[in-house]
Amino acid sequence: MQEKARNFKFTLKKTSRRRNTIIAVTGIILVMLILAAIFFWPKDRDRVIKTAGGEIEILVKERPPLPTKPEMTEVQLAPGAPTSQDFIYAQPVLKHPDMKFVKYSYQWYVNGETVRDVRNNVLDRKYLKKGDAVYCRVKAVRGSIAAEPTDSDEVNIGNSPPFLNLMPVPPFDIPGAFRYTIRAEDPDGDPLTYRLLEPLDRGIVIDRNTGVIRWYIDEAPADPQGQDEPAPRPEDEEASSSDRRKPEPAPEMESAVPAIPSSIQIAFEVSDSDGASVTGSIELNLTGGRGSEIPK
């Protein structure tokens, strides 16, 4: 009787393990079918997975297929506010950015006239001047299918600021007359005006129209070695009251021009007729009786 009981328990245990194995295998198959439906089956369709335990309906939505015509939404130009010193770039924007194998052809227009020498997306600055109106027409082609050409917005070529082309300062006498011409150019050919920024208390003048700096240096800088007097000793201060002199009143200043320093920086501004400007400076060494430029 006990032997039969042991056999009965063994049979029950064996049957339970088989059932668990079947359930596990069924679950694995179900998971694999779901993953296959998600990643490998065509989308936007209703799919039914039949299993031993019934059926499961899986709905996967697919994006609509891309059209074959490479349509554009716009053509962007960069920079947005170009000058005659800029290269202009055209960037077409597809309606469907994921579309591949699209080729573009470019046609540039300046003041309504075709730029025949340029067929790519970059317009060289040699074709531009201040006040020009520029736009680009782009045509997209994919295989044998072409979309309608798309025009960019029209941009106007703005003003370019002047730039400096300073020459070295030649040596000059001290005391003596200093003269130097500021050399500057404007890319747009605008007339230039010149203005002194600093110092304003040395008698330096700049010709507004020519950029010529004039300055008469009437004395050499004070000798730095003679500026510091030794402090008086106590015994030197012992003198009779009769030998002492009353301090004389300080003489009135003949002018507001301070003493000549050992070096000076002359800063200036150059502006064009549209208000764009550039600043610069020269620094001068005024010691040794012969002035020269201090390199930057």
C-alpha cells in the first residue's frame, strides 16, 4: 500500500512539471509572435495571432508611404542680413525631410538679373554690392521626377563698415611737428570721416576729411631721473630765520596743456556715410629726443 502511494505521488509530480513546461513554451511563443508583429510585419494593418489559448488582435499603425515628388516648403538664405563682404548660402527645406536621393539645381538672381556663372548653393561676394536685391530659385529632382521650383525670400545687401590699413609711424623729432595719416578703406566706396577720441587735452587735431593727424610737440618729456628730489635732512633745515625766504606764490598756468609724458596713445574713429565705424590707435614713445611708434 505504501509502495502504491509513493508511485502515485511521483506520477502527480511528473504530470505537473510537464504542464508547467507547456505553459512556459506557450508564453515564449506568444511573446515572440508579438515582437515579430511589432518589428517585422507591415504596418497600418490589422493582424490576428492565433495561439493554443485563443487569438489576440494586434493593431500597428504605419506612417503613410513617402510621395515620390520631392516637394520643398522653402529655401533659406544665410546670413539673413548679408553685406557685400559675405558669401550667401541657399538651403532648401524638403516637405518630407526623410526623403533620400534628392538632387538640387540652383539659379541666383541679383536685381532681377540671372547670375549665369553660378550653379551651386553659394553666391560669391564678388557679385554683390551694397543695395543689391538677391534671391535664389531651387529645383529639386528625385530620379526622373522633378518638383516645381521654389524661390527664397529676397534679401538686400546691407552696408559694410570701413576697415583700417595703418602704416608704420616714421621717426619724428622732439620738440617738433608730428604728422601722420590714418589710412582706411570702405568696401562700399562710401566717403569716410575721421574723429579724435583721445587724448583731447594735448592739442592734437585730426583732419575730418583726410585723416591727417597734426601735433606740435613744443618740449621734450621731463627727465624721470630728475623728478624725484632727495628728502631734506634735519640739519639742512637748520637755518637762521633771516636767511629764510618767504614762499613765492605759484605762477598762474599759462595753458591747460599738461606736461609731456614719456609715451602717449592716440585713439581715433573712422566712420562711413551710413554710420558704420571702426576704431584704432597708435602709441608713441616720446623719450630720447627722437619719437617712434611703440609696437602693439
